[in-house]
Amino acid sequence: MTVPEGRIPVPFNMSQSLDTDSGRIRRELGYTESLSQEDGLRRTIEWERTQPGAEAPGIGLLDYVEEDAILAGESQA
């Protein structure tokens, strides 16, 4: 699902590609993850829960209700 351009104003350039490929580092350097995906996610959640505030830099508190309304096409934001 895509959010229409300009519907969620953020002070960041969101147009960059998010495609990634770890094949080269795996082939050339033999990289493997040191943690399982489950352990990494668990540790990330534990860390997030210990950090003060739920704010993203420059945009204040995230408004999940408004984001859901935008995705559902119900917001005029």
C-alpha cells in the first residue's frame, strides 16, 4: 500500500530506494548473522521499550490513528 505524495508531511527526503542485497558481502566475506531474526527482533523491542519518548526527530509524536486514516483514504491531512 502506498501513501499519496504529500499526505504525511515529514522533513526528510523519502524518495530514496530501499532495495538491498547482502549477496556480495556473504559471497566475498562469508558474512552470516550473529543473531537469529527472532533474537534480533526481541532485543530491538527490549531496547525500544527502555528509550525515553516515542518521538521521531523533527516530527513530534507519531500519530498512528492519523496514519491509519490516511492509508484507508479517510483523512484530509
